[in-house]
Amino acid sequence: MREKREVGDPDVTLPGLRERKKQRTREALVKVALELFTSHGYERTTVDEIVDAVEVSQRTFFRYFSSKEEVAFAVQQMVEARFVEALRRRPAGEGPFDALRNAVLSGWDTIGDAITAVVPLELYLRTFQMIESTPALLAVHLRRSMEMEETLAGIIAEREGLDVDADPRPRIAVAAFSGVMRVTGQMWGRGTDQSLEAIRALTERYLDHLGPALAPRWRDEA
């Protein structure tokens, strides 16, 4: 019979301590990297500068990230993963667009704590602006956006019992939704109120304008 281990046993506590230390190291690398990227420029920042600031080795950096590119998108990846999970949890009775809309709005209600646990909100915003203004990262951002659209279209198709390759509607709905989200992010980044409350309100307002924007004639409404 295996001996029962108590909570205070080193074999029980050390794995938890190691995991917390790893998480702290990863978050420190992300924060320092984004600070350097946004203040000195992504292209001019080296991995050596990042690891020196955190006081770890290059080997440690590459244990967590495969490249500078990966660490540049670390927080964005977390935000996207939470949105995907929120969409998967939406009630089955919601239509495709309502599910997308409600998933992103509920996400903005809860994502703030997750972001600020890793980096300050203003650094998250500066990172978004840095990505938009760095050609190499913008190309990656667009590629990632396309991959995200495929993921979302697959989820919507599954929810509706459709074959995503046979029925174009899931991809069309997601493309329209993603277009609104890109505009929302750009306008938020240019605005004076750069709080999470502001981007949530802007997201809701812009999504509400999607239907009217696709109307056959705008002048008829005016």
C-alpha cells in the first residue's frame, strides 16, 4: 500500500510552488518584452535584452516562447482563447450572430482582471498600437485573424449542424463580425477613452450598426 502523503509533504507542495514560479517567470517575460517592444521598437529589441531585464537565461526564454513574435502576441492569444471558449459556452438556442455578439460582450465584462494580472491595461493598448504600426507584426496579426475566423466559422457551423465547407453562411457571418471587431479596435485605439468599459460600449454600438450598414439603401433611412 502506498504511504499517504500529507499536505505539508515536500512532494505535495513543491510541484505547486514550481508551477507558480513558472507562471511568474512567464508573466515577467511577457511584461518586460512588451515594455521593450513598445518603448524601443519590436525590431530593435533583442531576446538578450529581454532576458537580461528579467535576469534569466535565453534557454529559459525559449522554454516558454519559440520567438519574439510569440511573446508579442501572448496577451492577445489569451484574450482570443477566452473568447473562443465563451462562444462554445453560449446557449444552443442563440442564433449565430447573437452568439458571437454575446460572447464578445460578456468577454469584455470579465477579461480585464485576466489582462491586468499579466500586464497593465495601458500596456495592452500600447501593444495593440505597436502591432498595428509594425509591418512584420501586422502581417502576423492578419494571418492570425484569418486563422481565428476559420476557428469561429467551424464553431458556428457545428452549433448549427452545418458542413462549414458546403454552406458558406458560417464564414460569411464570421467575416462580417470580424470586420466590425477590427474597426472597433482601431477606433478604440485612436480614441481618448481607452478603458475596457469604452471598448465594450464601442463594440456593442458598432455591432448594433452592422444590420443598418448592410441595408440596400442608406438614404431611405435618412
